[in-house]
Amino acid sequence: MTRQHWLKTEDCNLDDLLRVLDDHTDPSDYPTAARIEQEVVVYDSGSVREALAAGRGGEIQEEIYRALADGPGIVVLTGAFEDDVVDRATDAFNDLILQQREDGIKSGDHFAKPGANDRVWNALEKLAVEHPDVFVDYYDNDMLALAATSWLGPGYQVTSQLNVVNPGGAGQTVHRDYHLGFQSPDVSSQFASPIHKMSAMLTLQGAVAHVDMPVESGPTLYLPHSQKYELGYLAYWRPEFQDYFVAHHIQLPLAKGDAVFFNPALFHAAGTNRTNDIRRMANLLQVSSPFGRAMETVDRRRMSEALYPTLLDRLESGLTQERVDRVVAASAEGYAFPTNLDRDQPVDGMAPPTQADLVRDALAQRMTSEQLGKTLAGLEDRQQTR
């Protein structure tokens, strides 16, 4: 019997990709967008916020989802983060980089050698624990929440890796991202074709520009619409596809505070920093569906306890519940499973309370930090097997 639902490397054909790339971004599909630039849907965050305030959130979510799934696979939100918030986070990230150097840690990434650039893995947890006030202001961001919920729905899980490409830093080869994007073709070919489609639905890739990024500084290269090529997880390893990407990619400059979000199946690669004076700093965001596995291990109880006093203070100062919820969504576990259902029973519904539910309840009741700690410890204990 022919294995019709399994993809084979030998079936990868550049002409098939080119037919996919014949698609063009139709501006009429994105009425809220400021413009279409090199096939990419670009939104002005100020205009998006006005539309959200006017009750058009559902329409904008539909646009973003359409762009990521059936359109170019990428959206840019200009001015998503305020300059002063970005600057404070940049200072905090530089502190983390300095601490790593003093500790003798040389962090490499998937492509660069250790020490060539500056990488802070699990920058999410490290920022929350070391600089909770900065974390709250940074992740109280409506554009991040909008993009994440548009693609993944509620309960999403943020992870973050700070990446600095120093002057002269080399770029990457074309690739797709996590999950199947981090597997070899031999491994990926063992999964039926529906898994190839599903892999891209489980994460949202993003990046926040912490400095102005002209093209010569090497902002990410993209091949719009390439996420729709079914064999892409097998194809990007092949020389003819890599050569085509080098010759036909697009590259958008970014300003400090801009955010870009893209489908992880989009063909992309970091560019080479050809400047002598720009440390290209980006906070790379990998946002995971609650139904998938995130790439990094994050201690969300530790983060929640570290952030709680700041969140209490901000509530007393008038921070709205909506803004608090964004921070909780970016830090606490938003999904109830896996758990031990003998001990963590779904008494009032189909699922027991999540860690995020407990943090929100604690804030509403103005629990002390000690009370929250006991509450989260109790949840952690109930979730363990005996």
C-alpha cells in the first residue's frame, strides 16, 4: 500500500515552492493594516489600539490569523512597545549579559559559536526574577497579547531568548522553527503529513527590536508565503532551496519598539550584521500553545512569586485588571494539564484551576506573598505522583 500521508525528501521540488510563492498579499484582506511592504502586512500599533478601543478586536484577530496562516506568514506591528519600556528592558538585559560574562558563561545558539554573539537563554524567567518591575511593564503589552491570542488562543505560554548580534556577526542559513524545524529530515519524514501542518500551529515566533535595525545591521530575512509549502520541513535543508532563499528573500528594517510575528514554518534566517557600530539586539519570543511543548523549561511558580509583589503594588496604583492579566498570561502556567487527577480533581468543571487562575484569584483577594507561595506550593504538590 502506498503511504500517501507520509512526505519524502525526494519529492521536494523547487518548482512546487515557486507555485506557492506566486501568491500575493491582497491589501483588501487586511483593512486595518497601514500598508503592505514587500508582501508583509504592516500595522501601526496606534491605529490598532484605536480599533481595539472601538470594539473591533475580533476583526483584527481574524486579519492577523489570516496573514499568518493563509497570507504572507508574517506581520509587523510598528511602535508595539514604548521606547522607555524597551530602554529599561535593554538595561536589564545588558545586566544579565554582564553577569553571564562575569560567571564565565559563553552562551551559543543554534547557529553561532559560543562567545561570537550574546545570547541569554530563558530571558523570560531571568528578567522576572532579577527585574520584576521591568518585566511587568514590558509584558503588559497589548500587541503581544493580541498576536498570541490571534494565533494560539488563551492559555498561551511565552518564552524569551535575548539575542545580540555584534558588528560583523554572521547570519544564519534558511530554516524553519520549532517543533519539526528543529528535527533532521530523517526524523521529520517519520511523521505523517498532518503533523507537518500541525507543528506550525503550536507556536508563534516573534521578535521585539531593542535598537533601530537598518537592513545593513542584518534584521531577519524572510520568504513570504513559504509557510504554505507542505514539504517545507524537508525542503529547507536542500541546496537548491537554500540558494533560492539567498537570491529571493526579503528584509525589512525595524525601528526600536517594533515587533514582528511570524508563522514558524516560514522560511527565514537571521541576517549578517555588516555594520561597525550596531549591536543588533532583539528579544526573541517563542509563544507556545497550551496544547504543545515549549522549547525551554521555565519555572513559572518562581516567576509568579517574584512578580507578585510588583503586581500587587501596581493594582493599588490603579493598573487595570486587563493589563494585569497580560502579565499573568506571560508568566504563569495557563493550562491545567498534565496533573494528578487523583489529587488535583476538577471538582467544579472539566479541568482543575490553573496556576494562572490561582495567581489572579490571589491578586483579587489581595493575598500576601506568603499566602500565594503556599497556594502555589499546594498546587505543585497536588500535581505530583506518589
